[in-house]
Amino acid sequence: MLRVYLTGKVAIEDGAVLVPEKRFPGRQGRLTFSVLAWGREHAISVDELADAVWSGEPPNGWQTALRALVSKVRSAIGRSASIEHAFGCYQLRLPSDAWLDVEACEAAVHEAETALREGHHELAMGSALVANAIARRPFLAGDVSDWAERRRQHLRGVRVRALEVRSHVALARDDPVSAASDAEIVLSMDPYRASANALLMRANVAAGNPAHAVAAYEQLRARLADDLGTVPSARTEAVLLDVLAAEGRTDRG
């Protein structure tokens, strides 16, 4: 099976044949291949590709420069894949059974969320581990293009979803320490994420630390008020009420 890696180091692995990142023609070569690989299911117009490569500011004579760049990428990937050009568009063609890491990442997080909803915790955890492992790897390190940054944000979002699945499963398995750890990682990436804050609160209650849960709520409330001028959602407020009720039961006990 041909395997394409866009996270970590850009590479193609075709059996015993490896096309390493260093074979691609510099930063723009990595970027061009990544754009074509990520969007391989559809043709990409030359304008769209140029916009990605030059962040919306292509140089004079960019059509010639883009043709030369694509030609170099074709030479780099050899016979492992092909880049077709027709009707003003480019499209990367891979074998029907090719594996692409970012596609596997998307499939894994979707499977994890579906399995969690259906109560299949082992499958949910396994798929979340796969999604997190791929999404956390660097993407086009050192590339400052707008396209690359949008894809990094997307991968961060996928990782957040995977970590929340892991946190839910840990709670279901009576492992509040792991649940809290994953929720804290999510909040380090997205400090305003109410669902992660709710998970952290529930994990602290499950660990016997309702005061920590209240503190987590207060931190969220302060961030929302100071930074966004908003208040926690009704769902988050409901979690707080559960926490306070649990704390009251503990005190009475």
C-alpha cells in the first residue's frame, strides 16, 4: 500500500521505495505537494494552487513559476503518484488503496466520536489515540503560508476532539486523573472551550476535589468576561450546579 505523510515529515512510502522530504523542491515544493495531496479528491485550479503557494500574492509571471514548481514536484515523486493537468486544474492521482495520514486522522476521530456515542469505549479510545497521534505531529514546520496555518488550525481542532473523547472514556472507566489531564491539554489549546471545562469539572468531582471543579469554572467565567465579554453557557452552569450539589452531599456526609 502506498502511504503519504503530510504530518511530521512530508514523505511518500511505496513498499521499499521512500520519497523523503528532502527530495521535494524546497518549502514551495512541500507546500505544493501538500495542497494537492490534501485536496486529492477534486481538481484544484491553478489560481487556487497559486493562492496557496504565495498566500494570495503571486509574483509576476506566476503561471510559468507554478508550472515549473509542479514539474519539479512530479520529478520528486517519480512513479509513486501522478499529477494531472487539464482544463486549468491540477489533481494528484494516487492508487485506489493509498493511505494518507490526514485522511486517516479524520476517519479516526469520526469513528472515535461515533463509538463514544454508542457506548463502545474501547473502540472510541483506540480511534482517539490514532487521531491524536497524527494530529499532534508538526505540519509543514517552518512554513508561514496562510494555507498551512489554516490546516494547522484544522488539525488542532481534530486533536481537541480526540482528547475530549479520551477524557470521556477515562471518566467512564473511573480514571478521573487521566480525564482531567486530557481536558487540561484541550484547555491549553482552546481556553474558552466549555465542553472541555465541563469535563475538567466532572473529573475533579470524580477525583473527590469539588473545590478544584469550582475553581475551574471560575477561571472560565473570568476568561470569558475579561476577553470576550460573555458568560458561561447554560450547560456549563448546569455542570456547576451538579458540582455544588455533590460538594453539599460530601459536606453532609
